[in-house]
Amino acid sequence: MDKKYALVTGGSRGIGKAIALKLAQSGFSIIINYRSNHKEAEKTLSELKELNLDAQLLPFDVSDQKAVNEALNQWHSQHADAYIQILINNSGIRKDALLLWMKDEEWKEVIDTNLNSFFYVTRHLMQNMLVNKYGRIINIVSLSGLKGLPGQTNYSASKGGVISATKALAQEVARKKVTVNAIAPGFIKSDMTADIDEKEHKKIIPMRRFGQPEEVADLVDFLASEKSAYITGQVISINGGLYT
Ligand code: NAP
């Protein structure tokens, strides 16, 4: 049987790693993207291989259009006839600051990494999904992109942009059985939230705890499956009741 490929951007650590593992257990051949932390990526790859799961590494900077095109063109030239049917746009960064003090690069880097990357990677893979009349695009956004959080105008704008793009693109490609959805996590335990005081913040979460990356991965797994065929253009929150 032909392999079914899933690309997880930022799949080497945190939420992306849990998604890579879960989708691999569901039978997908996983392409794990990351930017520069080779050690963590190699560790993640070994963990999957030890479980006899099918995965490979594909490092590139999602915010660099040329790098995205080069890496994906090369992957396709090495995998003739294969197509990536599942795309998880998960890589992301935060660089928090009050707008008044925000540096140009803090605005630009967050928009490039979290929003422009969506355009670069998704456009590249879209044609094959349309030709094959099947695809799943799942964008990991954030509560910050729904509600807006002070100190995160750059991050909220980037995630809010992806939420709107999700809704628009879903309507463009629905006829071809390509679905496009977004998942908006609240506080999830990962390197990104390592500097956030869980004891303090959990008081405002109705479930009184941070979420686990694996809980996000379970939702991704469903949206990536054939069972979710009639769900598109949606933003699904996973936040312990923090924002409804
Ligand atoms: P994380 O632990 O910091 O991991 C980030 C991942 O993204 C790493 O694999 C990293 O690669 C990769 N990455 C960062 N910039 C990249 C770039 N320019 N090109 C390619 N890969 C890049 O983050 P996380 O907490 O798992 O977050 C995953 C996603 O969930 C993000 O989009 C984040 O905004 C979103 N989210 C997270 C939370 C939360 O509470 N954690 C809440 C809401 C939304 P390297 O290892 O090479 O740096």
C-alpha cells in the first residue's frame, strides 16, 4: 500500500512532537519539520523509530519562503509520485512585549513565523491535495488569536490572521474534499509555556490545570482522519474551559 504522508511543522518538540507520535501511531508516515534544534529533533525521531513508526526529519525555516520551497521541492524530487495529504501547521513562536515597547523585529519575526509560514507551506502542498481530491490542513492557532491577550499584539495578530485564512481557504477547497480547520489551545505544557507560572495561572482555568500536548494531539488525530470529512472552516478550542 502507498504510504500516506503527514507533514508536521515544528514537529520536534512540544505539541508538534505529540502530534507526530499520534499520527504515526495512526499509520501515517511522518515528516517532522523543525528549524534549528537538531538534538531534540534527532531524539524525537529515535523515539518514533524505537516504536517501529515511520518518520523522517525535514528541517527548514517556515518563515523563509525560499527555504520552504527548496526543502519541499527537494522532498518531492526524492519521493516521486508521493503526495503529502495531511499538513499540520504547528510551528510557532512568541515574543511578548507591550506594543509601545515592541521592537520591529519582534513584530516581524512573529508574523513571519506564525502567519506568513501558513501561506508559504500551505500553498506549496495545496495543488497535490486538489489533484488527488483529498487533504487535511490543520492549523494550530491559539486562544490569544480569538480573545486577544495584552502583551501579545504580534502573536494575537498572527494567530487571528491564520484563523481568518482557515475560514476563507476552507470555502475555496471544500468541493475537492480538502478540509481546513484550526485548533486553538489555551495553556499547554511545553517549552513555550515553561516561563509561565502554572500555579498562578491555573486559578483562572475552570479545569484548574494546564493541558497536555497529547490532549491536543488526540484532537488533531481526529481532524486528520477520514471520520472528520464534514468538518471544515472551524476553530476548535481546547483550553479547559478558559474561554468559551
Ligand atoms: P515549542 O515547544 O516552543 O515548539 C516549537 C516548535 O516549532 C519546535 O519544533 C521549533 O523548532 C519549531 N519552530 C519554531 N520556529 C520555527 C521556524 N521558523 N521554522 C520551523 N520550525 C520552527 O512550542 P509549542 O508550545 O509546542 O507550540 C506549538 C504551536 O502551538 C505553536 O504554533 C504555538 O503558537 C501553539 N500554541 C501553544 C500553546 C501552549 O500553551 N504551548 C498555546 C496555544 C497555541 P526548533 O526546535 O528547531 O526551534
